[in-house]
Amino acid sequence: MASTAVSDIPRPRADLAAAAMDDATLIAACRRGDARAMELLYHQYKRRVFGLCHRIVGPVDAEEVAQEVFVRVFRGLAGFRGDAQLGTWIYRLAVNCALTQAGKQRRRQEVGDDHLEEVAAPPVASRDPRLSRRVEAAMAELPAGYRAILVLHDVEGLSHEECAAIMDCRVGTSKSQLHKARMRMRELLGPALAAERLPGGEAP
Amino acid sequence: MNCRQLAAQVDGYLDGDLDEVGASACRGHLRTCAACRDLADQQTRLRAALAELPPAEPPAHLWAAIDARVGAAEIADSRRGALATGWSRLVAWLRPVAWPVAMVGSAGAIALAVVQLRDAAPSQPLALRAPVIAPAAAPPVRLALRDALDERADLEREADGRFRQVVSELLPLARAEVATWSARRAQAFAHDLERREQAVLVASPGHVRERAWHDLTSYLERVALGEQVALGGGR
């Protein structure tokens, strides 16, 4: 793209103490087009947004979706009314973009290799050396909606209230979706989880 | 509390959402039931594994790419702005002119705008020519639909799993019975079985597949029952 990058042109600069900036100040500065504030906002949320995209759409499409999310964040900040936390709003954009992409991937897959899916062997059957890799593989098998709630609650550690706000559903729905997602994960991981018992094997 | 109740509450128990009485009932059941202890262990293990997943590190060039896309969008804004200003100036200039003349003028202006648009368009990246989408959440209906579809897929998979288990339990019984049959009947059995298994494989999920499963399991049941009857001395 031949266009000039954002940081190359003169922009208003507020006197910003980078570390100590609350959401409202950051949003206001970004709305004015302050390059430093925009970059600061990006760095604050890049891991969460990219991680979420990566786990919902997979490594191939993650970067493209993360770009889309941040472009929408910066283009949409003017319309952000502040009735949700900034983080919740960004997460919601990320989940929406990622689920849209996941839907496209599913359609592509259905058109591409519809008969392959039926005979595909369970991907976690082979014994990976590390549990986390098996967990990632099992997550890739979940329906995208389950994947989203699992990432938000169990990976990112958000509360059900936050998850419900992000997924635009009721708290009860968030809980029941998460329960189903975890049960499916247990099915998919079965032997892997059983093999690595907690030390002592005691109930928590 | 029984195992089914525990399975339904194990999430709430491990998340610490249950009240004292409910949590105590769970603990009581877990003390006495090894299978449920396994379930709870696995859930704990799963949670720990999920919480410990290594963070996905965004690539270093991600900011530059976002920066460039935001920049390109702003340039597109500036072009749209120029077009709008030109248009309003034209309208202001035409205002004193008689109404029909204004109509003709407008038509000309539209033609002019189209020409301007056509000239401006090619230098913009394709993605930016689409209207900028407001960052709104997906409407609740779509989310509800997605939930429902996920749930249906879930149920279908669950049903498949249960049927598969029934078949795996019935098949050895049926085979044991068939072993006592004549070669010709045994061959017929193999043929019938294969036809029914094929029917399950090609059936689309839902009612059609469920009917195929029923056909397969009831067939195996009838064959296996032959052995039961024979063992009981009824034949």
C-alpha cells in the first residue's frame, strides 16, 4: 500500500504520561488521532486481541483478523459511547470478527472437502509430548462458539458477567455454553487428561 | 446426590459458585464415588491446562499493518470529504437558479460526481471501497441462532456417540451368534450389516441418520437376541 503510515504525519500530541493514562483519556486522545495514544492502546490490547483471534480462527487467519479488529477499534472509537468498558467493547469486536471468520472457514471447508470430515481421525489420538498442544488441538475441534467462551473464561480468566457482555447473551447462557464446551473438551482429550492425574488423585 | 447431578454441578462446584450446602453435597458424593472423582480431577486438570496455555505472541509487524490500514482509511475519508464539499458548493451555486434549471444542473452534477468517483476509486485499496462497518455487536438474533446451531450440532454428535457405543456393545454379541450360523446365512448377515452401516455413513445428520442408526441397532439386537434365546434354551 503506497499510503502514508499514520505515524509519519504530524498529529496533535497531548502531554501524555504513557503509563498513567485511564481509559477515558486514552479514548479521547485516540479520537483526536494522537499517534502515540493509538499505539499505546494497541500495545495494551494486542496480546488479548491476537490471542483470542489466534485461538478462535487458528494461526493462518489470526493476523488478518487481528488487523481487522484494530482497524475497527480505531475507526469506531468515535462512536464508542462508553456504556461498556473499553476492554469489553474491544473483546466484543474481536469475538465478532473472529466468529465471522470462523463461519467463513467452515463454509470453505464444507465446500472444499465435505467427505473428508466424516472419515477424519480424532486429532488428539496421537500422543503429543505436551498437554498444552493437545489442548490446543482439541480446542480446534470445538464449534467456534464454544471455543470463544472457553477462551474468554478459562484462558483469559474473565468472569461470566464479562463473557455475557462480550458475547451479548445472558449470564446463564454463558455458563451453560461453557459447561458444554468443557465437557466436549473432556471427551476430546479423554485419555490425555486421565493419564496425567493430579498428584495424589484427591478430589479438590 | 447421584452421579448425574454431580456431573451437572461439577462446574459450579469447581468454580466456587455453589452455596455451602450444595458444595458439601458435592464433596460428600466425591468422597464416595471414584468415577466422579475422576471426572472432577479431569475438569480441574483441564482448567489448569487452559489457564496455562502459552500466550500467542502477535507478530512484530502487526502494528505497522494496522497503522497502514488506518492511514489508508483516513485518505479515503479525505477523498469522500472533497467530493461532499464540491457537491454542496454546486448546490449553493444553483440555489438562485429557477427550479427546472436546477434539476438539469443536478443531473449534470451527478454525472460529474460519477466521473470524479470513477477517477478516485482505482487508487483506493479494494477493501476500503466498501462502506466502513460500524463496530456494533452482532444482533442478538444472530447470536441466538448461532447458539441454537451449535447446540444442535452438539446434540447430533452426542446421539452419534451413543449409537456408536450401542453398536460396539451389540456387535460382539451378534457376531457370536452368527458364528453358529451356516456360511450362507453368515454371508447374508455380513451383507445386511454392511448395507446398514453404509446407510448410517451417507445419511445427513438429524432424523435421517437417526433412522439409519435405529435400523442398524435394531438389526444387531435381533441377531444378538438369537443367541440369548438359544442360551436360554428357547430355540
